[in-house]
Amino acid sequence: MTDKVVMYTDGGSRGNPGIGAWGVFIDGDKKIELSGFEEMTTNNRMELTAAIEGLSYLDDDISVSLYTDSKYVKDGITKWIKNWKSNGWKTSAKKPVKNLDLWKKLDIEVERCVVEWRWVKGHSGNNGNDIADDLCNKEMDKFENYIK
């Protein structure tokens, strides 16, 4: 792997909560595809899981441009998390942060790498995002076919 990679992440669920999955496409020296599913989850949890799984795959100190179509993930990790942490993982409304377990995992992964967060509009013809979305949907299809 090079010292710089481009990563696309996507997550989704059919039902919210419902069957969920995540997909990651890493475009570096090698093209790497990662994916997984959960039986009962939410869209936001799968978006977070995609970023966590993608970053955890990388070696320490890798520089990555991470593209997500989730403003929840991008804004959470680049804008909101500092205040959440300083407020004891509470929102500005003094409520517990949702998906706290995953935000803490993502926070750890971000410390290992140099991450440039980028937002891309989903289903807009961006090839990397389309691959991650396809991986996600194939996982949900597999799971749905398995339980039939």
C-alpha cells in the first residue's frame, strides 16, 4: 500500500432499524473492497461502521482522503465530536450522543491515520461511491436471500 490512499465508504439499512450493511472501496496501489452486514441496525450505524472498518484496515500513519455520502459522519467527526468529548459525550442539548460506541471507535481509528474528510453526494455517478454503495447493497441482498 502507498502512504496515500483514497477511500469511499457507504452504509445503509432496509428499514430503520432493519437489515443493514456497509461497504468500503479503497483505491490505492491495490483496489480493495470490504463489506459486512448486521441483522438489525440503522443507516447511521452502518455509515459509521463503514468508516471504522475502512480505517481499521489501513496501517498506522497512512494518509487517506475518505469520501462519505453521510453528512452525519463527516460533520460528526469534523465538527461535533470535540464538543461531545468536552461535554462528557453529551450533545449541545445535554442529551447522550447517539451511537456513542461507534463514535468512540471512529475517534480511535482517526488518531491512527491522517484523514482528510470529504463529502460526496450519493447516487450521483461518483464511481468510488457507487462501488461502495454496490458492496453495501450486495451484502443486504445476500442476507435477505439467506433468511428466505
